[in-house]
Amino acid sequence: MEEDKVDVANKVAELAVDSSDSATGETISKNALKKEAKKKKLEEERLRKEEEKKKKAAAKPKEQAQKPLAGDDEDLDPTQYFENRIKSLASVKAAGVNPYPHKFDVKMTISEYIEQYQRRVMNKRSSSLKLYFYDLYGGGVKVQVMADARDYDLDEAEFSRLHSGVKRGDIVGICGYPGKSKRGELSIFPKSFLVLSPCLHMMPRQKAGTATENASAKVKYIIRIIFTCLQIPLPVDLGVDPGMTRNPETYVLKDQETRYRQRYLDLMLNNEVRQIFKTRSRIISYIRRFLDNLDFLEVETPMMNMIAGGAAAKPFVTYHNELNMKLFMRIAPELYLKELVVGGLDRVYEIGKQFRNEGIDLTHNPEFTTCEFYMAFADYNDLMEITEQMLSVRMVKELTGGYKVKYHANGVDKDPIEIDFTPPFRRLEMIQGLETMANLDIPKDLSSDAANKYLVDACAKFDVKCPPPQTTARLLDKLVGHFLEETCVNPTFIINHPEIMSPLAKWHRSKPGLTERFELFVNKREVCNAYTELNDPVVQRERFAEQLKDRQSGDDEAMPLDETFCTALEYGLPPTGGWGLGIDRLTMLFTDSQNIKEVLLFPAMKPQDDLPVKANEAVQTLRTYLGQRGSIGGGSISSCSCSCWR
């Protein structure tokens, strides 16, 4: 026992004995020496592993060492990129794999914090051949996909082959689980990854923005992340909020020609454009709900008519082979809708396309969308109140949260104006206002030659252009546009038009020569047109006769006589108010769009002369690389020299 105590004491003494460091002359304990030896051993092991790693890397074939990672082929020109993708698809087909699967079951969406999802790849990055990052977009929402080789049942070569073939724009299907990356970004970690539809063309990339644009985008991104993490819906849509301004210079795809001709690319790359058409859809849905709540019945009337009536406009003409007759694409549904009111449908409306063979400019497209409603036992005063209720009290308030809308009326490079929809809207008498603003004394009898000459001289005096034919109605319209419409920035009703300008409107009950009609102007543009309907068949025939005189003078926009409609009036049209609204121009206001093409998914465009050539080049490329001599997917491809390409 005594010996054991001595042994322990000796060991304790040894631990306390100091050693001398030859380099410094200082003494260190044995414990410190052991720690130093362990540290040295670990460093030697690290150096040995690094040396082995370098030897292995040097032993690999040069091709493997130089294997391009994701995105290197983005440096190719678009034609070479397209050909490379065709080659890739050909090799996939040769292996017996269908690069266009028939179906992929989607269980959840991104907004529901998905585990299974299918959408389009908009960005791809790789840190190695074992780790790829993707940004997937769908429904205006982005999520990161983090594909790690360790999560797959594939060997390294198969994993690399799968993901190196995925390009920007490909539509993919993913099965996996949600989580966060090391940086804390919400991500999907896929267990399986399938290309559902490859994108064969090179996708445009976002160019570097200004500091202000980048800061704005970052703020929107942070807001979206916060609300996603809190699992609550965004209070506003962070694209183009209705009533707020936007800047097309921040778009990924900026070229207008490409955006309008290839709208699918525009929608794919520019989130704000998607929001424009969502706003348009909300406007149409709102109008439907508003009218349905007032017990209106939605109806459909013919698109092709034997007579182009209901408005002063030049129609498109087509031909019916079986009936051996000309038909006109409708310029307005008005006469049909009033016939329905005669039949006892007291409240009817129609939302649909109209076609007018006229000019194309910033506010006009040959094909456009309107809403028209007809309300028995109402007059134009009732319709002004309904218009204020629909647009101001309800629509603007619902879309924007207030009554004021910002709009770049003078271009996106100028400061926006503020349009105030606060009711009641301003009312402006047409003839009285024109006489006051232009210091004119217009003859009372507007059907006289003296009145026509007076207006011709007035246009010449103020340098107001009115191309032939210089009918009294056209001269008045040009003067009103020059003097009155220019003052209508905030919503303004121009009221009580002359009978000579309004062949379907009822005469004013207290002002001879005028009608009970109004046009609503916002930002100097007509948005709405309405009036108390003329229901006297005798007077209606007289008005059509006056229109015939204008037509004989060369005005091809004057209305023709519609005897079918006049006969319907003879059965009795109750006191009725009729109203029409341009959906496209209203959408322009609420989305800060200066060109009507911005709010039409497929606007009218001039044909491209080189499209047939491009089509044939694409066909030859497909033939060359798929090696099927014009037969692809069971169909045939032949050269195209037609003008059917958009």
C-alpha cells in the first residue's frame, strides 16, 4: 500500500516537472509538449491529404478537368445554342427516352410551400459537378432548388449528365422536400428531377440595373420572403400595383417588337407584364360582378352582320360563300342589344370584341374589347351616376385602395401625373364650353350650309386639321378634341352633344338641337360613351337619312339605314339608357401603360418579311440533327413560304 502511494506521488511530481525549451530558454510542462505534438501530427495529416488530392486531380483526363459547368454555353450565339440543344434532344431520343413527358402530377404549388412542383428554370448555377442550384418561377413566385448528388440514387457521372443537360427556360418537375440552404434561403431539396419540356432557344438575361432599380427590386424581394415565411398572403401584388407607376427599363426583355410578337417570352421574363394582364382580368371580372349585382343579364350577339351599324366607324368586310353575300365584322353590338330590350329583357350587357378598319396608334387597335349595357326605364342622368359608382366608388377604390391614380401621361422619362377619381365627376357642356373656350358663336341650325362654313373657317383660324370630307359632325369633333378634351385630365363628362353628331341618341328634353348624351374623358382620352336612347322610329329614320347624306359626301364612317332595327322600334322600345366602355383604355390607365399594345396579349402587328426564311431554316436544322427527313413525332415538316407566321 505504501509503495502505491509513493508511485502516485512520483507521477504527480513528473507532471509538475518543468522542461526546458531549447529555442527560447523557457520551460514548458509535459502536458503542453503533448498538445504541441498532437497539433503537429494533425497538420502533417492535412498536408498529406492535400498532396493526395493534387495527385488525383493531375491524374484525371484533361477533358474531365475542363468539363464546362452550368451556364458556359450561354456564351454561344443563339443559332449555335439552338443547334446544340437539338443535338442533345436527338441523343436523348436515341436512348429511348421521351424528352417531352405526357404528364407530371403536381400535388402542391410554391405558394403552399411545396414538396412536389413543376415550373420553369429561370436561373442555374453550380458550385461543383455534385451541387447545382436552380431558380424556379411559377405563378409569379420564385423558389430555389438545391440539387445535391448525395440525395440521389445516381452515381456521380449520371448525376452530372442529368443536370448538365438542364438549361435556362426548361420546364422541370421535381419531387423532394422543403428546407433552407446554408445562407437561410427557402429551398427545395429534390429526390428526383425530370425535364418535362426543354427550351431550345437561348433565354435573354437581366442586364445590370441602376442602384435605385436594384434597391427597389431588393426591397420587393425581402417583402416577398417575409410574407412567405409568415405564411400569409401579400397585401399587394409586387408587380404592377393598379394605379401605380412602372418602368419598362427594368424589364429583362426590353425590345418592344420582340415583346409584342413573342408575348410568351414577355410573360415568361417580365413579371410586371404578367401583372398587367392580371389587372385587366380583375377589371373585367369586377364589371361583370357590378352589373350582375344590378340584375343585368349577360348576352351574346353576332360578330358578323349584314349591316355595319351601331357606331360611326369603317368596318372590316368578309364574304359568306354559302349565302353569296358580303358580311361586316361588327363595329358595335348596340342595335342587337336594343332589340333585346324591345323583347322584354330590360337589363342586358355584353363584354366582347369589336372590329374597326381604321388607324393603329397608341390608343387604337383594329380589334378591341368593350362592355355595353342597356337599362330600361333609365336616362343619361342615371347612367352618369352608375358610371361614377362603378369606376370611382367601387372599381378604383377596390383596385388601388383610394381614388387617386398615378400615370406617366408624358412618357416614362417624365414625372407622372395624378388622376383623381373622387366623385362627383366634372360636367362640361359641349357647345357652350366650345363657344366659351374658343370665343365662337356657333349657328343654332347645325344642319345648315352656313353652320358648316362657319366651322370650316373656325378650324382654319385655329389651325385644327380636319381631312375631307369636312362634314359638320367631323368639324365639330375636331374642334372639341382641340379645345375641350385637352382640359379633361381628371374624369370629366362632356355632355349634351348636337343631334348631328349622335344619330342614335334621344333629343334633349329642354335644349333644342342637342341630345341627352355624354362621353367620359380621362387623361384627355375617351373612356365611356352613353345616352338616353332614341326610341321614336320616325325620328330614327330621319336621323339615318341625315347619315346617308354624309355617306354620299364621302364619309364612309357614317351609319347606314338599318330597316330591321327601325321595325323593332315600331314594336316599342321603353325609355332606355345605353352605355359603352372601352376595356383596353381603362386598363391602360390602371397599369400606367402609354401604348394600347401593352394591355393586349396579341396586338395587331405588321408582318415580318423574313419569317418564311427563318421558318425554313429552323425546319432544316431539325431535319439535320434529328435525322428523320422531315418526320418528327409522327408528323411531317415541310418548307413554308406562306405569311401565316405571326
